[in-house]
Amino acid sequence: MSGRPALRPAARADNLRALLPRRTLKSSWRPALVVAATAALAAGAAGCGNATEAGTADLVNGKKLFAGDGQCGACHTLQRAGTKGTQGPNLDEAFANARENGFGNSVIEGVVRDQISHPRRNSIMKPDLVTGNDARDVAAYVGEAAGNPGKDGGLLATVGVQDTSNASTAAKGGKLTIPAVAAGLAFQFGKATAPAGKLTIEMPNPASVQHDIALKPPGKGKGPTVGKGGTSSFTTTLKAGTYEYYCSVPGHEQGGMKGTLTVK
Ligand code: HEC
């Protein structure tokens, strides 16, 4: 801390909000703002990381919510959580600049917390997707993870989106079951095989985000969009060849919710 007086944690968060009005953060952190904020916060924010609430936050819960039920990952890419959503800003990119300029986790955490309660009016990001301790945990996790490349370790490594792109399944008795994952934008299998002929494809959805399953090329079939506990399914007739299955909810295919079906 090189002899500068540290701000009290609460004062620090308040200062930040005043210094970095949310609407200026929409695309990325502007250098001018960062300079202003750095001058005021240098001692507190840069070095001694998790001074706000991260100390008591449950990062595992935060990551789980980010990638799953909190729905953040359906719209945002965050490398450490394994999410690839594209409808909202890539959070690694959004905060990379802030990190380069020496801001610590607690600063990013404060911005995320604020965004959760106060998204832009009419934003597709609804306010209070997570609240109370859950909001604290999500913000603390993003504060640690955003713009901080690498892999989560320990218990944190066991939650978040798993890479299912190489997991495969095969049709049985004319039916192919490809469930969605519970957390994130992916199917439980990134590869599937089926014999040529009539085939029913079904996708049970255990996630709180709505999903469906459809086939490309277009016109090969598409199931209804279903919420948690529902199953999207359709029956089609396929010739030998390679098809893509994907979720047609906007942003989901781009976010990684797709796979390859080989029909022989
Ligand atoms: C339906 C899509 C959607 C969901 C779900 C969503 N967001 Fe967003 N988010 C956006 C969009 C779009 C923006 C751009 C700014 C705005 O509209 O407010 C944004 C902006 C942000 C920002 C500011 C980034 C910047 O560059 O300033 C943060 C931080 C953020 N979201 C975090 C979250 C967290 C945490 C969650 C989960 C609790 C979440 N978002 C859920 C769409 C989403």
C-alpha cells in the first residue's frame, strides 16, 4: 500500500460508483475514467484485492449461478466459467482493461453488483436475476474471473460448464436423446450417430433457461421451445449424411449449443 491511506471498504465501493457511472461502462472502461479512478483509488483497489464482500462470498455458489440458474452465462462469455453467451458483452473483454490498469477484484465486483440491480432500462438483461447473498456471490465470482485468464482450481473447478463437445451418444430403437446441460449453453453430447430412416430426436431440458433442439440443414425438423423439466422433440426421416443439431433460441447456437449428427 506504499504508505497511502487505505479507503474503508464501504467508502471505496461508494466512491467507485460515483467515479464510474454505469452508463459510461457500456462498451468498455474508458482510459480517462480509469485514470481518474486510479488516482483516487490507487492504494486501496489495486493491491489488496477482496476487501469488499469477496471475503465472505461463496465463490462456488457464484460460479454455479453464473453458469446456470442465474442465467448470466446464457448471454455472457466468461472463460473461467466456460460460458460462451453472445447476447451481452464478453465479460473478459469488458474488464480486461480495468485489470490492466491495476484495478482489483473488488472494483470489478462492485460494477457487476451494480449492473445486476440496475441494468440499462429496457435491456434484455432483467434486473435482479439474482438477489441478496446470491447477487453478492455472483459479483464476487465475476470479480475474480473476468479478464483473468486461466483455469479455476480446487472446488471451483468442479462447477461451471463442462466441455461436452467430444461426448457422444447413439440412437436406440429409433430414438435419439440429447439432453441440454443443466448449466450453460451446451448439449450433454456434442456428437451423435443414428441409422438412416425415421428418427425421433428429443431433448430433455434440466436448465432454468429455455431451450429447443432443431436440425440443419433447415427444414429437417425442430422441436418446441421448453423450460425446465420440459422435453423438446420432433420426428424426422433422414438419409445418410452429416447434420447439425442446435438450439434455435437466439444466441444459443453461437454460444456453443450445437453438435454433429452422423447418419449412416
Ligand atoms: C438476456 C441476456 C442477459 C442476461 C441473462 C444477463 N445479461 Fe448482463 N448484459 C446483457 C446486455 C445486453 C448487457 C449490455 C448492457 C445493458 O444492456 O445493460 C449486459 C451488461 C452486463 C454487464 C456490464 C458489462 C459492461 O461492459 O459494462 C455486466 C457486468 C453483466 N451484464 C453481468 C451479468 C450478470 C452477472 C448476469 C447474471 C446475473 C447477467 N449479466 C445476465 C445481457 C444479459
